[in-house]
Amino acid sequence: MIWTLVDRTLRPMEAIRARMSEISVSDLSLRVPEPACDDEIGQLARTANQTLSRLEKTVEQQRHFASIVSHELKTPVTGLQTQFEEAVLYPDDVDQRKVIQAGLAATERLRALIDDVLIFARIRTAAPEPPEPVDLGALVHEVLITTTRPVPVGRRVKGEVTVLGNRLQLAGVLNNLVVNAQRHAATGVEVSAECKDGQAVVTVSDDGDGIAPKDRERVFQPFVRLKDGQRKDPTGSGLGLAISRAIAAAHHGTLEIDDSPRGARFVLRLPLLQPGTTDRQA
């Protein structure tokens, strides 16, 4: 009787083991059988299936990202190769100096693109660094110095706005949003930081043409660039907003585009630093 009972109890485990042995990286669609009972084995099977679902989604995202990166890198490399081949095949008809200058410009764009790809991949996969208290109000007043156009930036901070996170990454997000806003603004950019509903809320607004509602999620996808953005920044990589949203997510926050009477309004929301919280408790 004991042998029969043990065999009946372990039979679902053998089924789970057999199915797990069939799962590979090339095919993560399989799932382990879930027993009808809600005992430890049933909970183990359901947890395993949930883990497999998350793993499948992550692998699909990585494959899609790798495919997009390959395409984005292939285009400038192909152009660079064509220029050099023409210079070699027709040395008397091609201005060698112009070829070298064009090649340097192409390699600089490739370097910037690769740097952005590495940053984006590191944020999504690397273990986060120990967080530290970051005063977003101070960042708004002190760090927003990177500009692409002589467009004034207004600053407004209400009270103390402190979060736990990586100061360099959050400063990068703010700078990226401000530079992007300056690029599209008509006369000015406004940046505000305040506490609202238990969150730190940083808003970056411009008075430009704005972003259509149908494109407000697309602009956060890697390498997606709207026509207006391509015209105003032809050398951009299309990863700035994707990196900014990834940083916001790594800080347990969000980065979205809210409605605005004019222009675009980017809103960064992060959990506030709770009183008595230490770095180790984060």
C-alpha cells in the first residue's frame, strides 16, 4: 500500500520531469502538465509554467531586438563598404578626402548606435546597482545643461522630491527628455518636479507640434523614429526614449506621454523615498 501510494504521488513529478526534458531554447512553447489537485506538486507545476511563459516572452523580445539591431547596423555598414569599394575601383574619379570624411562620419554614427544598444541591453539585463537617495529637484536645477538649440528651459520644483535610484541614469533620462523637447519646441521648454499621490512626478513639456495619440507608444519602441524626428535629428539612433523608459521601469516607475493643450508632455513617475528607508531596504 505504501509503495502504491508513493508511486501515485510521484507520477505527476515524472510527467513534469519528462516534459521539462523536452523544452529547449529553440522551443519554449511547451508547458508542463498541471495536476488537478492544489497540493505542493500542483503549485510547483503552475509556478514552472508561469516561469516558462515569462522566459518565452523575454527570449522573443531579445530575438526581435537582435533582428532590429542587425538591420540598423547593416544599413550604415553597407553604405560604408560601397563608398570604399568605389574609391578602390575608381581612384581617379573619386575624391579620396571626401570618402574618408564620409567614412569617419559613418563610423561615428555606428559608434554612437553601438553605445546606445549596449546601454539599452545593460539596463534590461544587468543586475541593478545599489540605489541611493536622489533629489530630483536638484537634478532639475543642476543637471539640465545639455542643449541642442538655444531654447530656454523653465524650471519649477515644488517641495522636496527624493527617490531611491541611480543618479547618473536618472540624470540621463532628464537630459534626454529636455534635449528632445528643445529639438521640437517653438519657443521654450518647461520642466517641473513635484510630489503627487505618493509619487515623484517630473514633467517635461514643449510648445511644438506635439505627438499624435496613435504614435505615443510607438516612439518608445527601439529604433522607431517619426518623420519629424528624422528631419530634425537625422543622425539620431532612435534609442533615446526606449532607454529612458527602460530606466524608468528599472526604478519601478513609468514614463508616458500625457495630453497637453500644445506640444508634447512627457511625464516621469517614480516611487517616492519613504521616511526611514535605507539603501539596503530598497
